[in-house]
Amino acid sequence: MTEYRRLSIKEVGEVTVARFRDWRIEDSNITEVEEELFRLVDADGCHKLLLNFATVDFLSSAGLGRLLALDQKAKKNGCVVKLSDIRPEIQQILAITKLDRLFDIKDTEVDALASFQESA
């Protein structure tokens, strides 16, 4: 698999788990984060992707836009994306923007991995 600077990647069964290395996803790193996420969905052929936000304290509006773009690309490529371990501050932003209705969000990575198994 490809090397990633902004993401820590591990495979758990059929699920690709991506953890963010940065605690802030903002203008200074968003392009590289986006490229790496898109690479997972495109070149690496991921079909089940879990984004673990445990390390993320801040998500800019640009980051929200990139998540939307990732979701669209993933759906086009037949990849299911789920989010986990989102801090309350970011969860609140997702709720205000109604993006919590678009994304399948689980409290923990364990819950998210189990939900992939349930939907298999």
C-alpha cells in the first residue's frame, strides 16, 4: 500500500481504517489530506473506509467540503465511508450543517467496525 504523511492507515479485515495524524484539519494541510483520502478510494481500491477522528480537535469549513467531496467520490467508486470517534465540538458542527444525516457516524472505532460486519 502507498505511504501516507497525513494519515495512519491500517487494515482490519476488509475495512481500511484511516486515522488523522494532524489534530487540526485546516487550510495548511487540507489539500494533502484530501489527496491522501482520494488516493485511498481511487488508486488503493478501498471498498470500506472508516475515518477515525480521535486525534482531530478542529475541522475547518474547507475540511467539511472535502468530506462531502470524498463521500461523493467514494459512492461513485462503490466505497462505503463511516466516521468514528468525533469530538463533541466537531459533532456539533456536523449537526448544525446537517452533515450528521449524510454520514454514518459511530461513537467508537469498535462500533464502526462492527457496523461494517452487520451490513455485510
